[in-house]
Amino acid sequence: MEKDLKVKVADLNTAIFETQVELEDLMMTLIDILERYDSGCDFEIKDVLDYERGNIGNEKGKAAFTFLHEHKRIMWLVRTARLYCEQAQKICESTEI
């Protein structure tokens, strides 16, 4: 019985370790996204206006338009995911035996 318990504890510790590794990788990705996109952009308003007025061939304008409209939502999603990762890491750390 004690040996079975030791095996289960070892399996649990392995699972926690593997989860922590995955969370660390995800955190690095989320931090990279935040660092890249949670700042000002190099887009020019003239390109946004040109695209918005119907010049769908203006790729820079399209990218800027999309960025401006989606940026806030994307950053909220990334920050939320990062908070979940941090909480999951704390849970893993608190359950180590």
C-alpha cells in the first residue's frame, strides 16, 4: 500500500513538473506578444483613412485598421491568459510534495 502511494505521489510530482514547464512556455509566448504589440505602432493615419475610404489594396492601411480595431481586445485576452497562467503556476508550486 505504501509503495503504491509513493508511486502515485511520484506520478503527481511528474505531472506537476510537466505542467509547470508547459505554463512557463506559454508565459514566455504571452510576454512576447505583450512586449511586441502592447505599445505604439508604426502605422500612419493616412493609410488607415485611405483603407477606410475604400482603397482595399492598401495593405498597410488594412493592417493598421485591423490593428487599431482589434488591439484592445487582443491585449485583454493576452493579459487574461497571463493571469490564468500565473495562478496555475502558483497552484502547481503549492501542491509540490
